[in-house]
Amino acid sequence: MEPLIRLLHAVHPLSPALEAHLRLKIKCYQYKKGQKIVKAGEIASHILYLEKGLIRSYSLVQGKRISNYFMREGDIIISVESFLQQIPAHDSIEALEDCICWGITFEELEETYAFFPEFNVHGRLITGTYYCRSEARHRGRHRKRSHEIYAALMESDPNLVSRVKDVYMASYLNASKATLSRVKHAYAKRKWR
């Protein structure tokens, strides 16, 4: 839990009473590789902080699982619409590695906002950060070709790319595994010139 508490303090200092409250409410959740954290059609009941592991969000499009995004240590995991509006999720979230998460339920989060209005600052700032990331990801994926998206990922987070299986990366790039192989080869060739 300590990395999450440090993150929250970095966003905005927690009062001692708020920190004590969060330490009581936040629970540890462990997921095995391949386990669903959120299933499409179900309501997301938790917002999670990923302490260890790798996850992906995916949607079913014409019978294919298309990766929406990948998250790793230090990220907040949430099915945004489902959790915030308490409606069935459009996407599924699954563990790509064994994961250790720390989380709080929707009801507990709302209760915390009500009892500790200062915590609304954390909610606003964290939501803003992730909304901006989502917009940048959306903009990049719809305005760039596969090789440009791959190159941008390699430049920004090569460790993440190395942890994601090719089948999931290909679906993220909306490409076949053969196309991904060509993209990776072209990137490596360009990089070593």
C-alpha cells in the first residue's frame, strides 16, 4: 500500500485523518495471469492501483479482442465509464502477468469524498491526468499508422513494449502479427543506423 500512499501524497498532501481512513478502506487484490479484473457487461466495482504486474484493456470488435491500452506498475486501473457511472462495462480488463493491486470500492470512494472534501482534489487531479492520457492515446491511434504508433511506444516506454506479447501488441496496432513483425524489424533497422 505504501507506493499508493506516496502517490496520493505527491498529488496533494493527505491529512493524517484522511490517510488513516484510506489505510482502513484500501484493500489488497491479487490477480493471476489471465484472470479478468473487469468483464464486459459487468459493473466495475473497484478502482485499483497497480503495485506489481501488467494489465490490458480490450474490447470485442467483430469477434476479435482488440487491445485498448496497457497499464503497469504505478498506474491507476479503472473501467472509466463503468466505474464512474456504475453501468455495465464496454471493455474487459485482464491481468497479463500476476498482479498485486490496492483498491477501493465505488461506495467507499464516494463515502471518502463526502467525509473528506479535501480528497476531491486528488480525484480531480488524477482523473484529469488519466483523461489527458486517454485523449493522447486516442488521437495518436487514429491519426498515425502502425509503425508510427509502435515507434512512439518504443520511444516513450520500451520496457512496457517488451513485456506485452506480440498478439496483444498487434491488436493494439490494429495489425496482423506479420505486419507487427515487419514494423519491429523496420524500427530496429532504423534505430541502429
